[in-house]
Amino acid sequence: MSNYQVTRGLTGGDRAVGERLHKVLARAGIGSRRACEELIRAGRVLVDGEPACIGMQVEPEQQDICVDGQRVPLAGQNYYYLVYKPKGYVSTVRDPQGRPKVTDLVPLPGVRLFPIGRLDLQTSGLLLLTNDGELTFLLTHPKHDIWKTYQAVVEGIPSTEDVARLQQGVDLPEGRTAPAKAKVLKTLPDGVLLEIALQEGKKRQVRRMCEEVGHPVIALRRTSLAFLTLDGLRPGQYRQLAPEEVRSLKEMAHGCKR
Ligand code: URA
């Protein structure tokens, strides 16, 4: 809950605080002012968790405004979401083949979110979505070596030498991969579950590294990025990053120099 005052139906000598809610909603692209008044009247708009009322004044920068449970985006504001990408979703903002997109998972009217980096169509797991170009630049720039952890079910049982090759570097057509962390987490009926942590992000890197050491990937999931994990989320779910998390990511990326 915000500490900021919501002024409902000002009278007499009261001084107006903020702006009329229906105008704020209209400016955010929710609908015409009249349509927004209807939404308010229908009880579909909450301000700081409380049903809004007609004529209400709000401070959009300071208060939580939701329509049908979705936070209303504000012009000029940055948004950061951690999404559990399911298999079968593309990590692009447009797909000529019309497949489901990760950006469909976080409906935010009027805001163009884009993914920070990519996961393959058949890879699931942690993906960040934002409209903050600075954070995207920082986290995708090759000189920023943030750790990303994957769990891969691979065919066969990798030997100690295979795991050591994954750790030390595997030769791919574009060059040798950087030192990585790799370990077998458990043995499965048809292979093993490997955990691999990388600081780089070459195209289909985990799949190609495993293929190269003779253990093709059957299923792949990204489980963490820096200090962020999928805890509490199921495929298709998402959460907003806390301001401290965004700050820490930026600090980490600024501090990383290879
Ligand atoms: N490595 C892969 O092979 N695929 C991904 O989506 C991410 C890392």
C-alpha cells in the first residue's frame, strides 16, 4: 500500500492532489475518458488495492492503479518482469509464423516490452522482459559476464572428461566457448540431468556444447540469471522485479569487465 493520499471528491477549501483517475486511464491507452469512467463505475479499477470511485484524484507515479487486475502502465516509466517462459513460445516481439510470444504472457496495454536476450523455442525458463533499453544493453553486451544457469537433460552418461570439456571450453565454429561450470545433478532412465552455468550467450550454446561432447540435449531450462531464480513461478507465470533487484542487476552489469 502506498502512503500517498487519495483525494476522493474534493470540496470546499481542499486543494486538488494529483489528477482525475479517468484521465490517467485514458492517457495510458485503456480507452476513451467515457469508457474509463464506465470501468471505474463497474468496479474494475482498483487504486492501491481499493475499488476506485468516479471523480477520484490520484498520483499515478506514486499509486498502484490496476484495471481487471493488470497494473496500468504510465508513459515514460520503465517496467521489469521476470517470466517463466514455457516451451513452444518464441522470444521475439514479432513472429511471422504466428506462434505464441513471450510478450503475450505479460499484457501491459500501451507498453512495448521486449525480452532481454533469447531462449530457443523449445527451451523453457527464466527470461526478463522490459522496456528499459539501458538494462537490455547492459545485460546483452558481450563484455558483461553475468552468470546464467541451465538444467539440461542430455542423452547418455557424460564421462568425467566430457564434463571437464564443458567446463574448460568446447570448440564451436565461431571459436572456443569460455570457461563454464558443469556438473551432473542426477542420473535418469535415459540420460542425466546436467547443470551448466555460462557467462556468455552464443546462439543455442548449451545445446551445441552438449552435442559437441556427444550428449545431445533432450530438454533444456534456464533456472537462474545472476541472483534471480524461478522460485514460486510455474511455466507461463511472471512477476515484477523489485526496484532493488533492478538496481543490483545494473550495478552488477556495470561492474562486470571481462
Ligand atoms: N543455450 C541453448 O542452447 N538454448 C537456449 O535457449 C539458451 C542457451
